[in-house]
Amino acid sequence: MAHSAVSQVSLAVPIGNDISLRRSVFKRNSISFGDKSWVSTLSLDLKSRNIQKSNQYIVCMSVQQASKSKVAVAPLELENAKEPPLNLFKPKEPYTATIVSVERLVGPKAPGETCHIVIDHGGNVPYWEGQSYGVIPPGENPKKPGSPHNVRLYSIASTRYGDSFDGKTASLCVRRAVYYDPETGNEDPSKNGVCSNFLCDTKPGDKVQITGPSGKIMLLPEDNPNANHIMIATGTGVAPFRGYLRRMFMEDVTFKFRGLAWLFLGVANADSLLYDDEFTKYLQDFPDHFRYDRALSREQKNRSGGKMYVQDKIEEYSDEIFKLLDDGAHIYFCGLKGMMPRIQETLKRVAEKRGENWDEKLSQLKKKKQWHVEVY
């Protein structure tokens, strides 16, 4: 795909003195506008990108589109499949996709780097929200000389239509895994994450070997549009939930969501928030259907004066959460596996305070398919 001749569109949205300045630029010809009134809200910058001001926040066009007038998507045939696509491409015969863009998602004060990576699969590796792609980084497996690296799984952070709404791309949310020697404090590149660094270092036009899609546990149940969904994420675990929320609130699709979507996102600090501009827009446009709670461990304190983690937010809203679960809500957890024991302890403690047996309750939630966990 040629990238050089495409004109760019940037959007400036004043939001006062915000925590950081982030920027996304989308191809002008990849977006469809469902409503002509959009144009008046856009600040078009086709020649120069030098429009940053301290009181402006540059956001991606798709966020601007996340208003009550929903975005047209194609091809609508992607709505017709009764079963999710599974393992269309296997490790021995992966699909060669192309990198469209790589952009840093976090601000300067975030510990570590997290990137949003858009991959062009040409419509050949379709997927559903909540599924994962496998990525095979280039080079050979040091443990098996002559063999390729093992597949690394990444939750897909876009809907089946991708960020350009044409069904040809998928987006990944990748944190660069960097290893620091505990004695010297220096980075040791030999122990850095092979695949995350490969992905974050790619450039538009680079090739990437992908497998999948895989996974059924995190699929968004769409049989009841009035169902409620509680999403608990730490860090890049927000990826599948970005896909859910774009499907619920941004895209004009057959799924007409009328329930409550409640996102809890745990990160280190405000600069580490991921897709915060999109989620904040849904909050403005769909206040009756979306709730969004952030747990910033290095900036907020919990009730007992310690660091604020997602489990503290869960405890804070436990009465509402348990009532929603009793009424059939789905609850999802995605992020590092270390999050689950502390969350489970919190839920158990809350249940006991309420005079309930957590183990019995959990087994009922699993039996009724309300409990969805994907940790890594």
C-alpha cells in the first residue's frame, strides 16, 4: 500500500490544559462520514502538522466520530457470520500482513512505552471483538536453532471493521517489554521482550507474520442488547474493551446496544491512560449507557491510604457491581495475571460482608457464562 501520496487530516479539540499532548493522524480517504455536519467541527491540516497549542488536544478522527450519529462501516457482510472465525492461519503457515502505523499512546510521565499498532490484513484474517492475533517475530528461536520464534498472542484492540472502518485492518495495543538489571538498574537488551520490541519498532510498510484469530472466552455476547457489561482492565488489557465500546457506541452496525457498559481501567498515572479520549467522549455522549472509572496507582489513594488499584475501585462500587451480577451482567477481566488473585480476594471479602459464599457465587457466574477472564 502506498503511503506517500495520501493527504492527512488532523483534528484539534480544545480541552483546556490537559495532562499531555497526544496526536493521531488518519488517512483522509479511509473514513466515511455519516453526517455532513462533521466537517464543520474538523480542523483540516493538509500541508502542515504544526498546529499544536498548549490548550489543544489532538485526537484521532475516529474519536470525533464517536458521537450519536454513528459511523458507517463496511463490508456489512461481516455481521452475517453465525460463528466467530477461528485459526484461519496457523503458525506453520502464517499470514503476511503489513504495518499501517505505529503510534505512542502514553504521555512522557508514563513508566514504559505503549504503542497502538494498526496492521493491514487485507480482509483476509477477519476476527470478532475480543479475539486475539498471534504474532511471529522475525529471527530464529534461541531455544530451537533453525526454528522460528514461538507465537505471541495479542488481544485485538479494534472492532472487526478496524480503525478505518473498512474491515481490512486490526489494531494491537502493545507495551514494550524492557528488562532492567536489578543490580545495576541498566537496561539489558538481551532480555527485552522480542515480539513487543519488534512491533513497537516497526514502520509503515513493514511486514508482520500473523496467526489466528483465536479465542472465544472474551467474545462480546450480543444476543441481548439490553445486557450489562462490567469490564476490568489493567494496562494493555483494555484492548478488547476498546473493541467492544467502539462496536457499542461508535459504529452503525446490527448490534444496537441499550444496556450499561462499565469500564474500570487501572494504570500507573494519568500519562499512562490508554484511549482515554475515546472513553471520555462516550461518557459525554452516552451518559446513561457508559460508566468509566480510572484507578491511577501512583496518583490516587484508596480508602485506607494505600495505592489505588482496580480492586479498590471494585470494592468502592461493590454493592452496585454485585447487584448487576445478580441481574445477569457479564464481567470481564483482562490484563496481567497478577491482577486476578487480589481481585478475587476483594470479591470474596465483599461477598462475605454481604453474607454470601463467594465460591458458590463464582461457580454460578461461570455456569451462567457471565464470567470472562483473559490474563497473560
